[in-house]
Amino acid sequence: MPNAWIDELRPPRSVEPPDEHVFVTLDEALRLTAVPVDSDDLAARRDQAAAAMLFVSGMRVAAFGSLPIGAVDLASRTIKQWPALGVKTKNGKSATTYLLNIPELNAVVEAWDAFVRSRLPETAMWYAPSITHWGDQALSAEPAGKNRKGAVAKRLRKLFAAAELPHKSPHKFRHGHAVYALQRARTMADYKAVSMNLMHEDIRVTDGIYAPLAHDEVQQRIAGLTDRTRAVIPADGDLVTFVHSLSQSQMSEALILIGQRLAA
């Protein structure tokens, strides 16, 4: 066969499925924490507190599952994600992060925090292991085991089933936290604060992973652009000069800021 013909051969193009951004919504988090549970069912109460904490904190599940009670300070709504305290963070990074101010979820977190502190030392896990003996449940002060991450995921699956919601992995709470916060960011400083709270090194990581909007919000925002586009003023010479003077990273930040201003 002629080489020219062989060079023209191309594999068939694959059809890419639509990219749906899946995350736990605030409504779903509220439904998970509203499932009726018996006061003696410590494991179920703990799981509801986990759902609330994962959403308002945005922590990765490995960090959450290894979080000691002493690393939680609800008075200042801070979480010490410090490997020195035994918290298993990504790449061993240490940071103090903050909780979203969502009263309904914060109330669930506060109730469990008060309960677990009254029964365990500060070195025990906030998501404490539950031990059942002759039908009675008790919390254990044992440290986080190697399979703690999987245990949290398994228990949350049961909570989703009890709430009659489609299952979503623990990491989707982190996505929900980020989407909720980014949708309410109004300035570049807000955006940067969300990125830092997610323990990202670069704001572009936050933008690339979490900024994509749900399809229904894209539809609403695009539909609302009509009136605003009529008021766009062509750039004058000074503005063009200024734009050309920006670095690549500054351009990226400027585009984010412009998008936020247009969406305001």
C-alpha cells in the first residue's frame, strides 16, 4: 500500500459523553441531616454530623476520618488540618481552614461536637468509632484505622439510602462545599479565600475543578446576558494597552473577575 494512503488513515472518533458536574447540594445535605434517627443510635447521629461537617468544611474524607476532637474549634469555626495532630492531609500539607456559615448544618455539627467532647478525650477522633455490645452503642477513643476512609464512605452510603437520595461519594461533599462557596463569591478576594480554604496551591486548580456550573445555572446565566450585552462599551486605547501589559497569570485572574462582575 502506498505510504501516502497509510498516512491518511485515522482512527474513528469516539463519542464523548456529556460532562455532568456531580456534587452534593445544600438541599441534599439538609435532607441527610434531617433523617429521623433514634437518640440511642450513636452511629447514625455521628453519620449525620459527618455529612454536615463534610459540607461546611470541604475537607477531604481522609482528613475528616483522622480528625481529632482537639483540632476542631467551633467557637471560631476553624479546623486544624495539621499532620502534626495526626490529620491525614493530601501530600502532608498543613493548614487551618474554616467552616461555612450555614446555621442548619452548623447546628448538627455543634450538637455532635458537644456530645463527643463530653465522652472522649481531645485526642480521640471527632468521627469516633462506634462499638456495639449487647445492643448498646458506645464511642471508642481508638485512633483512626487504615480503613477509616472506607468506613466513612460505607456509613454515608447507608445515610443516603435512609434519606432516599441517590448515593454520592464523600468527595462530592467537598465539591458541594466549593460550588456553594464559589457561587457566592463576589470579589477576587472571595474567590482566593475559597481556594485557600480548599488547601489549593494555585487558584487555577480551584477554577479548573470546581468552578464549572451546573447545567441549569448555565442556562439561567446565559438567558440573563441579553440585556447586559447591550451595555458593553468597546475598549478604548488605554484599556487595550493595560490588557496587553498583563502576565498570563494576571490574565487568568482578570477573566475570573470579569466573569464575576458580569454575573453580579
